[in-house]
Amino acid sequence: MWALTETHDTSAGKVAAGRTGNGTPLILAHGWPWSSYSWHKIIPALAENYHVHWYDMPGYGQSDKDPDQRTSLDVQGQVFAEMIDIWQLENPTVIAHDFGGATTLRSHLLHGCDFDRYVLMNVVAMRPWGSDFFDHVGKHVEAFQGLPPHIHKAIVAAYIQGALISDIGGEVFDSLVAPWLNKEGADSFYRQFAQADETYTAEIEPLFDQIRCPVHMIWGEDDPWIPIARGRALHDLIGKGDFVPLEGVGHLPQLEKPNKVLKALSGFI
């Protein structure tokens, strides 16, 4: 049911989007270095009860990857707010993964977007974030942008594989890698490293206890990128809602164990 059938103009360029189902509105917010495709396994079940919306964030997937555009978290937070207006949604339920967490938190806490219910899953939201490799690439973006295509492909594949502890299937894995392999995608891939700035999470960290809706947190227990201890620390700062650990799951629960994710969601949404 996942497809990108719409194109919308935003302050950060054209955004590819899609939607399906009937019911109250729900928005899926992907993270880095993924796209809305990362939700494709759970969309059919969600669409049984919700009008499900998704989009590729600027710089990702099939959305614009302009060399001059900024796609840092401050921009993504603004664009998320714009997409709510474009879709004419009131108080949508939001499910956010990875830096979709910081993106939607900024929309809610800084841009006044109200949510009905809010799910945070293995999210980037607190400092510090980023690995040694992440920091290194950010300091040498131009050198990486000049790599031969086969070496670049190997880097992207290794980077994505590092988020997983379960086999998600070769076709799904290749679909995660594919948007980054042409010249436009490769340049955008490395620009994301360069534009990473912890300032954009520092601005919202003092506001976590001001979330204005019910919150539910889900976390892969074996996340290689963001340890579950950081998830529990975030939960403590938010100060409300359940925290559900998923045993035997890494950083991409919705692709690694979609049935566990749907079970963890069922009592909340």
C-alpha cells in the first residue's frame, strides 16, 4: 500500500508523499538515512483504522535534493508543520522514528503543532548523538562526495547494515540503499552529515515535560545506534506514558519485527 503519489511544495523544496486508509489522521515520520519506505510493512495494518499519511523528508527518498537547500533538523521541523497544513489535518496521531523524533518534537514544542497521540520509536532527541564515523564524514564531506560509485555504495550499505540486528530481506535492504546511489542521492547523503547540529535537539531538551498529548515510547532493546538506556532517559525527561522495550530488535523495529511494533502500538492507538 506504500506509494508516493503526491508532490507538494514546501519551504525546503518539493516533497513526495502518499496516504491511504480511512479514519482519523495519522502521520508517519521517518528518520536518517531512511525514507517513508521504511514504514511500508506496517502501513496496511494501520490503514485499517486510520487515514495514514507519509512523506519523504526534503533531501531524502524521492523528495528534492537540491545542492543549495538546507535539510537540517530545524528545517525538517518546519516542513513537518507545513505538511500538516497542506494535508489540512487537525490533531493527527504521529508515529516518529529516529530523527523523525526530533523533527516532530520541534514541530510540537516550537511550532505549536498539536497531536492527538504521539509515539516515539528509537528516536534521536537528546545530545550527544552521532558516531565517530558520523563526525568524521561531517568534517570531510567534499572528500566523500568524490568517491567512486562502487565505494560509495559499499559505505551506504555498511552504514545501514550497522543499524540492524535482524535480517530484513535483500529486496527491502536494497530499497533502503537505492535512493542514495545516483549522483543527486550521493551528494545529499553526505550533506546530511555536514548539516547535523546538536543545537537543534538542545533547543527542545528543556521542553520535553511540556508535551501536550499522551505519549507512548517503543524501543528496540538491542539498538546498535541509540542504546535503550538513552530511550529510558528520554522517557524520564518526558515524565509520562509507557515505555515498551522490544526484545531482539535493533534500530529499525518497523522493518525488523513489524508484528512486534503493531502489537506494541495496539493498546495505545
